[in-house]
Amino acid sequence: MRLPPPRSAVTPNAPGIRRRRAHAASLVAFAAIAFGAREAAAYDVLAVPCETGGIAAWSCERGHVAYDKTDSLPIEWSFDTGWIPQGSPLQVHLAAGIYAHTRVALAGDLQADWPKAFLLTAPGDPRGGSIGFRYGAQVIAQGRVDISVAGQHFTWQGDLPYIPNFDFEAWGQEGFEAWGFAPGASVEGQTPQTKLVSIGLSDILGGSIPGVDGGFELDVAMALRTTYTNDRIVVTTTADGLPVKGGPILSEGGETTCGYKGGPWIDLDVHPEGTLDYDGTLHLIPAFYISVLGKNWSIPIADIPISFPITKVDWVFDSQRVHYPLPDLSLSRREIDFGKVEVGQKRLAPLPLANKGEAALAITLASSDPEVFPPFDPALEIAAKGSHDSAVRFIPSHAGEFHAVLIVASNDPDEPIQQVKLRGVGVDVPPPDLEAALADAPAAEEPAGDVTGESGGCGCRAAGEGHGAPTGAWIGIAALAAVARRRRRR
């Protein structure tokens, strides 16, 4: 049997529906605040009805979750000696650092659909993912001189030759779709080419050689590629902390299921788990050249790439708790006996309906015999924690026993279909009771006797004469009138 949708869901895009649903969501949010800080802190996200329109919106809720995690690589390291040794006329200051920070952000929904309680999916926000990193190194070498020679005072402070300051950094930022399931999302960055060493040939050979010139230079650059791959979205129940029975969600468009034993709400904890892969390349760009008596030589190497797969780390986000307000239908009657009802008459029996849940309840009522047992409210809505007094009619079409089932379909997640047994007996209208009708009829008037007319003669007529109705006809009319009065009194 195909049940008609609730009245409010007949036009899925009606502005009134959107207003009611928005108002309901506002009331739920307000109630959460009104419960106080302790209760409000019991969950992180309050689910709201899905914006799907139609009857599906009554059996679908979404909790929007967002995650943001920044971490440093295990190889992050730095040191700074300060000026040493203390009190010496010659001092050095050495500092170096290697650093790497990666940030991954994800955003989407944990959507619950029923009455297949619960089908869980995780639609991601378009371009809701983001990955970025900063990775680099810095080396500082400085000298300080404070000496006196032959009455002359000399001071100097600056970078030491051949070890100039260098600071190079690779960074990148990239957005990606949804959760970043395989093959994952990558971002690349590269430092600018930086000169690390520049030494003249005279410094290398120790003095100037006539006709000989040259030198050595070394530039460096670094490239880094970071890839985040989401392996799973883990959903656990708050009651026991165990994963839902369907297991984790393992792919875009994947799904899982969660058991549900009824009640006005359910809370679920959800978090993504993945891996972060770092892969880097250090580029050494040497320049070694020499000129002797006008003839030049240089090494043919322009770039020496050195790969260094840095590390692979697990990337686990903190969990968020999503609170799903749910409808919960309570039927106080599972069977209605209408008793005996005359054919052609009808009897109305009450059917109380209550919503024990935290979300609006949409109900459709349909009878297996709608001609004899029509529901008073074919479709209705009950607000959270509300109730409604509905009813069912019994209209027997003939004498005999009648049996039917009232199907109560709703968006209750654990009992979407409930039934109420209906029965009644139709009885015929009893035939007219002539003796009772005669007893109820008024007595017949006796003739008035002689009537004297204007001529002084007898004005009466013999029985049966004239135009009056026969005595038998009056008796029949009186009997029918009595029956009519009796039926009206019923």
C-alpha cells in the first residue's frame, strides 16, 4: 500500500515548510543554550534537518563537522650558542635551525538517514579541504673582534667569510575536494636558489699565482612535496565508545550503518584518520672554474639533486560529537474495538498520538479498509515533545463483523511503521414493532354525535361515507409515525 505524504510535505518547496523547519531548528538550538553550559558542552555539533525538501527532509539530518590540525615534523631542530667564549677578545656566534610545519583542514557533514536507522554518509564540502606547509633551514655564523695592538684598539663584528647567512624556505598551500581520500591531496613548494659559498681561487690555493684565476661557488635550493591521504572516517557511539556496526567510512561516497534502540536523540563521535607523506629534494648547484693563461675550465655539472624522503606520519584529528535530535512516536492504543453499530450509522474512537522525541514528527495514517474504518487525520505533524488527539471512524456497510488494520507511518527512526488493530460489528436496523407503534399512537376520536345544521336536519354521515380516510389507513400512518419518533429518539 502506498501511503500519501503528510499534508505539510505535499509541496516540498513550499515556503511554509522551510519556515517551520528553520523555526524548529532555531528552537532546538535555543533549547540547547537554555539547558546551561554543562549540557551544551555535552556535544560539539547540533545536527539540523537536511535541505532536501519533500518527505525525505523529515528522515534526514546533517551535522557539519570541521577539523584543523597543525603539527611539526619530528626532525624539527635548532640550536644557538650565543657569543662564546664569554670574555674572550675573539668570539663566535653560531645558530642553525631546521623546521617544518604542516597544516591540514577538512570540512563536511556526517549525515544520518532513516528509517533504515541509521545510514551514515559523509558528504564533504566542495573545496573544503586545505593543506599547507612551511619547511626550511637557517644557518648563521658571526664573529666579533675586540683587541688592542701597539696602542691601537680594533673592533669588528659581522658575518664570517665563506659561511654567509642563508635562510631558505619551501612553502605551499592548496585546496582540495572534500575529505582527501586516495589518491590524496598534494602541495609542492620550492625555495629560491641561494648562494651558500663563494671562495676565490687565491683563498683556496693560499696566495695569488700569476696568470691563474678562478674560484668556487655553491648554490642550494630545496623542493618539498607533501601529500595527505585520508584513510578513513571513524564513527563511534557515545554509549560504549565502540565503532558503529558498519565500520569506518573508507571512500568518497562511502557509507556505514549505526544501530539504534530508540529514544529521542542519538550522539555520535566522528573523526578522520589519514597519513601525511613528506618527500623532499635538495638541489646542490656548484660552480668550480679556473683560468690559466687565458684558457678556461669548469665542471659540467649544473645541478645535483639529492632526494631525501623525510618521513611518513599518521595524521589523526580530534573527535567531534554530533547530536541528532530525533522524532519518537508513542502510541497508547494498539487495538480498538468499536462494539456494535447499526448499519448506516458511525462511531468515533479516540487515538492519542504523542511525540516523545526532540525533533518534529510527521505521521501518515492509512486504513486497510478505508470505507469502513477511515482515519480522522490522514496526515499530521506533531512538534517535539508534543501530542495530538486523533481518531478513527467505524461506518459498517452491512451487518456482520469487520476487521482492519490502521497503519501509522512516521519518520520515527526505529519504528517507522506501527499498526493498530480495528474491529467492530455492524447490526441491522430492527423492523417496525407494530404493537409498540400502536401503543405509542394517540387514541382515535369518537364521532361527535348529532350535529344540527342550519335546516334543523341531521348533519351526520354513516361510517365510511364522505371523503375521509378509512380507519385502517389511520392506524398504519400512526404506526409509521411512532417508528419514526423512536428512531429520532435514538
